[in-house]
Amino acid sequence: MNMRYSKISGWGKYVPEKVLTNFDLEKMVDTSDEWITQRTGIKARRIAADDETTSTMAVAAAHKALDVAKLTPTDLDLIIVSTSSPDHLVPIVSSTVQHQLGATCPAFTVVTGCTGFVYGLATGHQFIATGAYDNVLVIGVELISRFVDWTDRNTCVLFGDGAGAVVLTPSNTPTGVKAIDLGSDGAKGMSLAVPGLGTAMKLDHDVIDRGDHYLKMDGRTVFKFATRVMPQSTLKVLENAGMTIDDIDLLIPHQANARIVDLAVRRLGISPDKVFLNLQKYGNTSAASIPLALVEAYEEGRIKEGDHVCMVSFGAGLTWASAIVQWGQPLGDSAEIMDEDLIWDIDALRRKLARASTGVRVKARTLMEETSYKASSLMLPLYTSVGRRLPWSKKKEK
Ligand code: COA
């Protein structure tokens, strides 16, 4: 069986129309545009209209991703919705999205806070790699403004609403999701929590009076965690992919805070030109942050065919997650190299790869894996039909 890679074949985003600027917030809480800009880099965020829900935003982004992939909802084999702000606790929002889309496939929800999209992408990739499913829709969506206490300046300036989606489809060529790194550390979980919703606390008037049905955050603890795990997880996912930071064409960090990104970028030694930020427009949209940035980076021409994109996020749990994804088709004709060189003269291919550019070297490393599959399936026919050309046959002849 050939290796199956999961390629990003479709992408789409949705943001609500209503813009809430820092100046609007100045009229709501004791804050200033200067404070918010200096501490976070955020200038504005989008807020869902009263008639919008998490599922309606998810469906809007999903339709766009399906159009790009040239698929219809009934072509889908699986829907993964990543969110921590579902329409309801029950029923799960992924089934609502499946129904609203008119899809007929299974659907489930991933709830890992801001890392949800990367967790969802990693999960979708597994279903494709194993051959279980072909067309997987992964959505990151958040209507977090309904869980924000608009009188709490510590949190209300940070968050916004939005949705982003990708369609994963199988590919025999090494592309798409190349490596992942997922992590969880629940020790400081309550530093970013909605403490009053769930089975740990009976929902009563005291909960409401304390505002425990809203998002609470210990900003400094989360800040420390984020600046530690962002570079750590990026280095780990690079190691998993057999790549270095120089092989990355674009870094898409979780769009929480420009200061956190800046520290991570400096620790990683990556040029700021290779880092994409749109948090100034949308604030922290939690599970939607990475896919929204991915789609906008592509729309702005920051991602080209064959580019390697590294996404890295942190969030509630506390959790972290990164993925390296190759966009579109890799450069060159991999099949030709495999058939002509790798099977017959592996040393020549190794020499060729050593001379090749970094991007090609990465592709070839994955090719080597693919070739071991191909070689094993070719071995018997090769031996019987053209046995004389095999290296050990040549030695015998001498
Ligand atoms: N406007 C004005 N002042 C504010 C404010 C606001 N919106 N929010 C907090 N302050 C005040 C604080 O009350 C504090 O005042 P005090 O010293 O009188 O108590 C002061 O500003 C400094 O607070 P501090 O917490 O030290 O600020 P900070 O430099 O750590 O920045 C965050 C605060 C929230 C921006 C920062 O901690 C952060 O980004 N943390 C990570 C949050 C995050 O990413 N969460 C999402 C995870 S997915």
C-alpha cells in the first residue's frame, strides 16, 4: 500500500461584520487603546451578531473551503469541529454543523481551547493516513464573545469571534501534514477557565452572581506558559519532520498576543518576515485563530505552492499543538526520481539529494519512506523479470 498523505485541498474563513475597536472598549471599561496596543498588539476584534451562532459561522467557513476543494457536503467522510464555545453543551455542535451543511458523514467536536484547530488537523490527518476516510473537513470556530465578561478589562480586550476551515484529501505525493507535536499540562488548567459551567459546580444564582459562567484568566501564568511552550513545541515539530527553522517558509503562531509571538520568534531565531500576524484585526479568536491566519496568509500571497508552513498554538487545558504542513504540490516530479534513481542506484540519489536545496532534501527524506513501501512491493517482480540488473546480481556476474 502506498503511503497516504493528507493535502489541504480547500480553505475558507468567516468573520462577523461587527468590528469592536480599542476605542469602543475605552467607553466600556477602564482601558485605553495605548495599553491594549502596547501589551497585546490588538487594535480591533469581530463580534457575532445576535442571530449568529457558532454553528452558523462554522458552516459559512466550511462552504467556502468546500468550494475551493470542489467538493459538495455529501462528498465529506468526516467533519471535525474544534471549538470551546459550542451552540449548546448537548447536542454537540459538530452534529449541528453536519446537519446545517447537508452532509451525511460522521462528525465530532474537539475541545482543546485555542489549540483545537491543530488538534483537529492532526486527528483528521490520521483518518486519511490510515485509509479510513478520504475527504475530511476540519473547522476551527469560536463565538467566545458570549463567554466574555464585558466588564472585566483583564479579558474582554483580548478575544474575538470567527471561523476558519480546511478540507483534507488524500495524496500519494508527500505533501500536506508532515509532522505534528501535541501536548497537555493540566496542572495550571484553572488559570484559563470558565469555572461555573460543567459538572464540577452546580449552576445556581451564586455562580451567576460571581460571574463564574464567564471566562476567567490569570494572564501572567498563561503568558509564562505560552512563551515557554511556543518555541519548545516549534522545535519539537521541526525535529519530528527532520527539518530546521530555516526550512520553514512561514510561521503561523496562535494569534493571542504580539508580545508572546515576539518572544517566541526571538528564541527561535526566525526572521520576523517569515511570521504571519493578523491579531491586530481580530484579537484572539481561540480555535479559529490559526485557520483564520492560514487562510489570510494564503489570500495575501504569503504562502506559495510547495511552501512549508509551521503552525504553533497554546491554550486552555493548558495545551499546546504544532503542525508542519506543505502547501499544494511539492516542487518537481517525485515519481520520476523514485523510479529511475532510487530503485536502481540509491547512492546516486543520495548524492543528488545532498546537492539539492533544502526544500527538496525534506521532500526526499519523505520519499525515502515512501520508496521503502514501493521497493517492497516491487521486489518480487523485479527479481524475477530483471534480476540481472539488481546490485547483488551484478556482483555475482563479476
Ligand atoms: N487596560 C488597562 N489596564 C489593564 C488592563 C486593560 N485592559 N488589563 C489589565 N490591566 C492592568 C492590571 O489590572 C494591572 O494593574 P495593577 O498593576 O494595578 O494590578 C496592570 O494592568 C498590569 O497587569 P499585568 O497582568 O501585569 O499586565 P501584563 O503585562 O501581564 O499584560 C496580559 C496582561 C493579559 C495582556 C498578558 O498577561 C497576557 O497576554 N497574558 C496571556 C493571555 C492569553 O494569551 N490568553 C489567551 C490564551 S489562549
